[in-house]
Amino acid sequence: MSKPSSVLAFDLGASSGRAIVGRLDSEAGQVTIEEIHRFSNDPVRVGNHLHWDILRLFHELKLGILQTKHLGYTDIESLAIDSWAVDFGLLSANGELLGNPYHYRDHQTDYVMEKVINLVGREKLYAKTGLQFLQFNSIFQLYALKERNPDLLERADTFLMIPDLLRYFLTGEKHSEYTNSTTTQLLNATTRMWDKELLEQLGLPCEILLNPVPSGTRVGSLTKEICDELDVASIPVIAVGEHDTASAVVAVPALEEDFAFLSCGTWSLLGTETKAPILTEPALAWNFTNEGGVYGTNRLLKNIMGLWLIQECKRTWEKEGKSISFTELVRLADQVKPFQSFIDPDDDMFLNPEHMPKKIQQYCRDTEQIVPQTEGEIVRCILESLALKYRFVLERTEQLSGTTYQGLHIVGGGIQNELLCQLTSNAIQREVWAGPVEGSALGNLVVQWIALGYIANLREARKLIRNSFPVKTYIPEDGAGWQEAYATFCQVASRSRVK
């Protein structure tokens, strides 16, 4: 009997991170996972700027490695990191970190996107990169540094995105991974290499960018210093689909070749997997993104604001002395009369407000709707609006891909909100298949096993996940009521700042 293979995944989200050990029993065709370490990921405001506490995150990675040892996992064959996209750190020529990375919600990029578009041209920039226009993309962060902090950019020798940077701290080796590199809006969607013409046009340094390595590449091992500090054996480190959405899509347990997915968490990412980028005029007009996937795939998708809206409302209410759990907020929302008011979740006013509930009320007031007052009414407004926005994006995804999807696969922590899953099924009037919860971590794990030779390919990996974790099916309800609500939502959203 062969021994199960154990690997370690670090899955870093915008609000928390976790270390998960995965065990693959090849004979049984089963994967089991154990969360061994969880930690918060709190941005830090210094003066007028918002930063990631990157050294704290590195400390948490080391604690995760220690915990694997303490729990008796002495046979870890590899480890890998995935995280959110777009953010990065800069290293000096001697390999020192030049300051804490900026948070993508920092205001340094306000109005920068418009400047870059005016310089390059919207159509040309999209034709080159195929990426959705979001003000926090890496291209706009770098241009903001050039304008507002040029000394930092001039001192930079190497550009590393968050997982690349943390890997460098662990291994001492510098590599850029492909899927995350595609989120910068600096990588050419056709050549899959950095677009030097674009960089030169914007006056950004080409030499700080490393050629991307494919997902599944071994990129080093724990340094001797790390091994001595933690008293562990050296562990190989693999570059997986390091953009967490890339890993989440790997874990979609689809048995069909063509499928629609929703990675649901702080952000919602809805789209499909394609063989090549879709760079058509409608894709540009609708601001869809083409991000690199693992093993030569492309992710055609749309970023939607997601559960950030509820997270920020909860944070605001807690500051006001109201301690309400997410479970209680969903229960209150379920008791509220439906279809009272809607928001466009992607309106600019919701990107990083000081008081999210007041912004939602303002939006409803400005669009001449009933203004939600209670916590339950506000959360109901958010959940219904998200479900209807999912329908809006799903229908456009079908038009762009030329494919009709029978239902929607949802993965990620958001599936624990069963009300949102049911509302989504109602809104799209199709089945929703929810699971697994740990989408990004599972995608991280199975790419490691593919790299190690235990799994043959992506299709086999998805079958393995389908056989190992439950998937809950939601059946649509109240078709007439939701059709009317969708018409109202589209009217309201047409008056939004963001289409």
C-alpha cells in the first residue's frame, strides 16, 4: 500500500490567511485537508497611506510551518503560497525590502487610471493586456509611485508580487509566477511576456520585472536559515496558480468542459475558462478581464465587489457598539421583505468608504428607492443586489464566450452564506452548485501534486476534488418575482457611476 502524499498550502486572502495540510490517498482517490493555522490579515494605516503588514504575514507563514511539525506532519513534500492579486513589494539591489507594500485600497491611485488611459489609449491598453480597468491594478500603482514617490521606484531592483515576495523570504530565490503576473496589466495577453513597449511609453522600468515562470514550477527550497530557526528539514517550494482566483478555478469540481464559475469571498469573481483571451469590442465595452490560468488556460471574468460590502457594514456597526455575527446578519436579512431596494455593488462609492451603511443608504436615496434602515434591510439589499449582478455578468459572459451554461459553480468561503446561494439560483433561474469551501487552498494543493507527479492533469484534479468534497445543489424559486426584480435592478444600475 502506497503512503499518502502530504503537502502544505498557504492561502492568503485580503482579510485572513490560513495554512492547510492536504493529504492525497492515490489508491482511494481521495483528498483530505486539515487547517492547521489561521491568522488575520489586517491592513495598517500610516499617515495617509494604507499598507500590508508583510513581515507579520511572513511571521505567520513560519508559525504555520512550525505547526505542521508540532502536529506530526514530518513528511511534507512541498509547500506553496497563493494570495490576492495586483499588490507587490520592491527590493533593492542587495535584496532588501524597500518599505511595506501598499494596499490596493490605498488612495494613491485615485485619478491615476485616467492619466494612464489618456497616455496609452483605452483600446490599445486593452488590446495589449486584455485586463479589466480597475484603479488599483499594478500598472496604476507603479505609475502613482513614479509621480508621487519616484525615489522609491528609482531605488528598486526587483518587482515581486505578494506570493513571490513571501517565497523570496522563504527561499532566497526571486521568481515571478505567471497567473499573478497577468493581473498587473503589464503583461501582454498574446505573447504572455512583459510588454516592454507599454512600460517604456509610461516611463516605467522594465529591468525590475522577472520573466514569469509557469504554474507548477519548482522555485526553490526553504533556506538553511529558516530550517535552523524552525528546526525543520528543507521543504521544496512550488509556484502554483499564485493568484488565489487562479487556484480557486482549478478547484471548481466541474465534470463538463465548458462551465461558469463564481469564486465568492471578499471579492466575487464570475466568469468562465477559455482556451485564449477574448479581446473583442464588447469585452472592452463591458470591462471584462482576461487573466492567465494554470496550464495554458485563460480566465474570462468580471470582478464584482462581493462580500466586502457586508464585511464593511459589520465593521462599522461594531465600531458603533453593535456586535452582530455574520450568521445573525443573514438571519435578519432572511426575515426582511424582498425587493425593496438595490445597489450596483461595483459603484465607485463602495470601494473604500468610511461608513458603508450610510453609502448604501445614500445610493438608494440618490436613485429614488426605498432607503433601507435596519441592519437586516441593508444586508438584504446587498445580498439581492449581488445575486442580480451575478445574473447580469453571467449573461454577458455567455455572450462573449458563445456558450450557454446550465448552471453556476460557486466555490470559496461565500458558499457558507446559504441565503446568498439560494438568492443567486433564484436570480439566474438556474441551478447553483456550491462547493468546495476551501477553493483556493485546494487548487493550490492539487497543482503541487501535479508538479510532484501524483496527478496527471487538471481534468483528473477536478474529478478528484468532486469525489472528495460535498457539493450542494440549489434549485431556483419564484421566477416571475425575480424577473421583475432584475428589470428594476438594471434600471437602477444604469444610473450608477460604474456600468
